[in-house]
Amino acid sequence: MANFCFAEQRRELFEEALLRGWWQSCIDFPQHDGMPQGLLAPDELRPEVCCISDDLLYRTLVVSAWCCGYTGTEQVCERDRFLMATALKPMSHDEGMALLRRGIAHDTREIEKAWRSLCAAMPVFE
């Protein structure tokens, strides 16, 4: 069963991919050598997405969001990145993602800003 409809839930898919990139960045801390893994993100998310009519558009959305999340941790001070990594590393992927989702549930301004930037660069996503 799909969790996201590419035709109707692009913004939600963007947020999910961004959070997965953020999670991976925390797991990679302090090395940050996982950027190439972002190219695999579309394949990892594909079973959770339906109605993909344009594969290139789908991959562009997911890779852009994932990389945005991965590099977004650089805006956080090193002490806070250390604390996030310490909290997330012992968790399973699902537990870590649930924690991140709860953490951003009350304030999605940065994700919304990133989404608007992508839409401005590629109006096809609006």
C-alpha cells in the first residue's frame, strides 16, 4: 500500500524525503560521507509512492529533498548535531524517523521554505 500519491501529495513526499536525508546526516555524523546515498533515495521510497507518471520528475523531487535534508544539518551547531546523532544512532530507522516527525510536527517553517524554493526553481512541482 502506498503512503504517498505523487500526483496529489508532492509536498508530503518532499517532507518525507527531506526527513530521511536529515536522519541519514545524523547517522553519518561526524563523517558526512553519505551524499551519494541520496541518489538511492528514489528507489528506497518507490514502494511507498503511487501514481508516478514521470520518473525523472519523481527522482528530481526526492533527490532534491533528500539532499536538502542531508545538508540542512550543517545549519545546526555542532553541539546540537552531536546530540541529535547520539539520540538517533541507537534507534532503528523507523524509530528515528518517528522521532524526527514528532520533532518537526509543531514547526515546519524550514521545510516549507525549502519546498517553496524548489517550486520557484521548478514550477512544475506546484
